[in-house]
Amino acid sequence: MRQKRIKYVTIDLLKEHGVITEVKHLDLPKDKKVFLEIGSGKGQFITSLAKDHPDDFFIAMEVNKYVIYRILEKKLELKLDNLMIVLGDAKDLETYMLNHKIDQLYLNFSDPWPKTKHHKRRLTFPSFLRLYLKVLKPQAILQFRTDHLNLFLDSLEYMETYFDIMDVTYDLEPSTYMTEYEEKKRVLGPIYQLKGKVKQDDSKDI
Ligand SMILES: C[S@@+](CC[C@H](N)C(=O)[O-])C[C@H]1O[C@@H](n2cnc3c(N)ncnc32)[C@H](O)[C@@H]1O
């Protein structure tokens, strides 16, 4: 996501406002459903969900510190006590989630990495899916949305191995919860959505 450098945004400033900036075990509520979005961008999707579902707990994970500041602004404005912001990389998920499991994972408009030699960087690539299985509850759902047809079709293929596919939509209707990218991209063409539930056998001991 393109986001200019913001001079006053420092790790210390983010920390002061409760953003998790180190790779460590997250302290999450045991009695609540936990929803995670990886690559949250400016955070419109996850902050809207958190606002409308105060009894659930949400995590926004994003690797860019300037983009994450935009999520923080929304969290502070909406006073979202049920949203944790993590400045971090999906590759470290196992450490973050050592003591907890996720109920639902959202990947919205993940970078498409169109060149074959870069496919392994895609957040839906099999190596990432196997990592997600380690932190998802047995019945958990992964929801993936994109405007990039090739990424979508490849992701369907990747996901079929590890998830029971519940929904494949080639022209998603607008909804209450849309990311900044979705709002921009839907005027240019269709939005694709995939949903899958963890396959029982693959959820164990990977
Ligand atoms: C194309 S943007 C989409 C942002 C947002 N989901 C939206 O739809 O508006 C992809 C985002 O994923 C983040 N990202 C990419 N790889 C990541 C990773 N391994 N872990 C966490 N965030 C990542 C990028 O920094 C970027 O903000």
C-alpha cells in the first residue's frame, strides 16, 4: 500500500499508544472470539468490524509503520478497546499466537506478486496457509478478497488443499465492511471473494 513517510511517526509513538511493535506472544482475551486481519492497510475494514462487534476481539496486523498509524488514528477516534494493532509480519504469526487460536482470518487485497518467482511472497501461498493452520481454531474460516483474477484463481487452487471451500464469488456485491482498496477497485471491475473452513485433518500437528 502506498503511504508516504510521516515524519512524526516513530516506533516510540506507536508503542506509547499501545501498538505492538515487537515479535512476542500476544496477550489476548480468553473468553472472546478473536478475528485477525493480515495486511490491514489503513484499517477501515477491521476498525468498522470492531466498532460494530464490541463483544468480539480484533487484531490488525500490518507491516508498514506509516500505514499502521492510520489504523491507530481510527482506533483512537472510535475508542476501540477491542482492537489490537500489531506492527508485524505474517511470517511471525506462530510466535504472536503461541497461546491463542484465531476464529476467523481476513486477507483483503493482499499484494498480488504477479511474477512466478515472487509467488511465494503471496499471503495465500501454501507456505503461508500452512502457517495459518497452526494458529486457526479447528472450525475457523479464512476469507480472502481481491480484484486480481490471477491471484484469485491461484489462491483457490492453493486453498483447496487445506480448506473446505464454502464460497467462491466472482462479482461480490458491495457490503458494510469494505477496505480502502475495495472502495477504490470496485469502480474498475469485479471483486472476487473466497471463503474456506479449515479441513479437520490438516488442522493438527503440521
Ligand atoms: C495492497 S495493500 C491492501 C491493504 C488493505 N487490506 C486494503 O484492502 O485496503 C496490502 C497490505 O498488506 C501489507 N502486507 C504485505 N505483506 C505483509 C505481511 N507479510 N505481513 C503483514 N502485512 C503485510 C502491506 O504493507 C499493505 O499495507
